[in-house]
Amino acid sequence: MHIQTVLLRALNAVKRAHQRRVARRQLMKMDYYSLKDIGMTHFDVMREANKPFWKR
């Protein structure tokens, strides 16, 4: 495997982890009614927010 491929995969993994972190923070800021609209509860958000950054 070429070094460029390894670096690109690593960069993409960091990017995906950052995107998950941002999305989880946005979920934590949502109010009850917004969560209800997307079919989530406060418990669902807390479970999602407490996942390690590498977990989907």
C-alpha cells in the first residue's frame, strides 16, 4: 500500500470522527420538540453523545 493511500485513509478517518463529534454536539443542543420531530428522546441523545469518537 502506498504512503499516500495510508495518509488519505487516516485523514478521512479523522474527518469522519470530527463530523460525528459535531453532529453529537448538535443533538445535545436540541430541545424536546425538535428531538421528538426526528424520533429521538433525551435518553437516545445521551446514549449517542457518550459513544467514543470512533463508534458510529
